[in-house]
Amino acid sequence: MLGRTMKAGAALVTVVAGAVACGGSGDSGGRVRLSLVAYSTPQAAYEAIIKAYQKTPDGEKVTFTRSFGASGEQSRAVASGLKADIVGFSLEPDMTRLVDAGLVDAAWNSGPQRGMITNSVVVLVTRKGNPKNIKTWDDLLKPGVQVITPNPFTSGGAQWNILAGYGAKASKGAGKAAGTAYLHALFKNVPVQDSSARKSLQTFAGGKGDVLLSYENEAIFAGQNDQPIDYTVPDSTILIENPVAVTRRSEHPAEARAFLKFLRGRKAQEIFVKNGYRPVVDGVPGAAAFPKPAGLFTIADLGGWPKVKKELFDPKGGVMADVEKGVGVSVEG
């Protein structure tokens, strides 16, 4: 079997990045306001989780402001002074940036979940009925096939997409030349690179492209909102691992840690599953329905994030800097 094709249905929900206040002005009457800064794709899940949390004894007097956007941009914004009590990113290096800046404790990734809050996999999203019969990574290189994926120098989702294809073609990193050649060929078929995964989803929904490289949860989200798409889980793809942490500058660290604990609890994890995410704890209803790709690999199989960032995503000499140069796309921040 070349991959598992999933059906989805009909209207992508547009997400506006920015801060949104919820439930009161803050500290009056014993209320505490927490600021959540996160990457764009889990917004719907977080909205539902916040509502559930505010019905608990720990959360009944907690209000939230929320900011959602491209993972890298959000991380850099916090590093530059954006207020945040809890940060949730698409990938670990965006958290590492804040550790290096002294804004997140170095032990953020201790514990059984290693600091992660959700998992997913990279999938191939196509138009309803898959008219160009796209099922494998090689199919993305066919003449006339337009592939939509974000810019890897602004979007964490884009980096996961690239690592999925690279790892699949490079035998999990053992064949670097084959993986590099694949990326050069792939990006010749990429007509536009948006700044975030959610914006690329909107571009695809607007009618551009034949296939979208995306998180499995984004494809499920699209189907839940009646978008006419199908998607295929390739036999070889990468496990996406999404980190979350409390910042060291939080004015309400106890309340922030309580919310973080809730995020890893059964109720919040079940909400994540309903929104298409794979849970990081066992026994969550609905988790068994997720396909299990035979060739699933992790970032550790590719040597870990420090190695990957240097070899693939260094703007001054990484593989993707060279790929982007070849297609005329700037990598300057």
C-alpha cells in the first residue's frame, strides 16, 4: 500500500492572527489573566480547551488573552518582549530560542511527555476525488503538479513538511544526497510560500495548487468544516511533536502551571483529539482511529533538531537556503 487516503468534506475557517481578550479585564475581583502565545493551527482547540478549563475550580477565575500566528514569528515576538505566560509552538527550536534568551526554564522538556502537548504527522492534502492521483512523495515531482507549503524560514509547519519529504527520500537521513536532490526538485513545483501553515491552508482552499503539504490535524480540521478535500497519510512520514511551556516572566506562574497541567489532562487531550491532533498521553478516546504509518520516523531519527537546523535550515548555508535561492525566494528575516 502506497499510503492511506482519507476522505474529508466542505469551508475552511479563517483564523485572524493577533491577541484576543476573553472573560473580563484581569485581576479585579481575584481574577487572574493569563496570556497564551501559540502557533496558528491549534486555535480552535485552544478556544474549546479554555472554555472547558474555566468551568473547573482551578480555572473559574482565570481569563485569557491569546495570540496566534506563525510559530517562528510568535517565538521571535516573545523573545522581543511580547507578554506571554504560556507559549505553544509548532516545533522545539522555537522553544529553544526562548530558553537561550532566559525566558523559558531549561528543564521545560522534563517529564514523561518531554514538554510536548500534541503530536501529528505530515500528510498530502488533495482536491476531492484526488484528480491527479497523488499518493506518494514522488507524485509531487510530476510535471504540472503545484505543491502548496509555507516558507520554512517563518513557519514551523513548513519545516515539518520538508523534513517529512527529506526523511522519506533520504532513508531517514542516511542518504543525504537523495534527500537534498528531492527538495530541489520539489520546490520547483511550489508556486507560493505563505508565512504560516494556516495561511497555506487558506491559499489551497482558495483554489491554488493541486496538493497541500500539511499536518494531519489541519486536514481533519478542513474536513470538519466541510472543505471538499481528500488526504493521504504516506507510508513514510515524520511524527510532528509540538512543545508548550510556562515562561519565566509569567506574573502568575502557579496559575500558568495549573493550566499547563490541564492541557496534558484527559479532558484537554480529548479536545485536541477531536480537533485532529494525536494525544501525548495514553487512553484518550478516539486516539486509536489514527492511522499508523509503517515508515513513521521522528526528528531523533534525523539526528535531532540542532543537527537538522544547521544542515537544512541555516539561512547562511543550509540546504533550504540553497533550495530557495534556486527558485528565487529570499531567506532574509
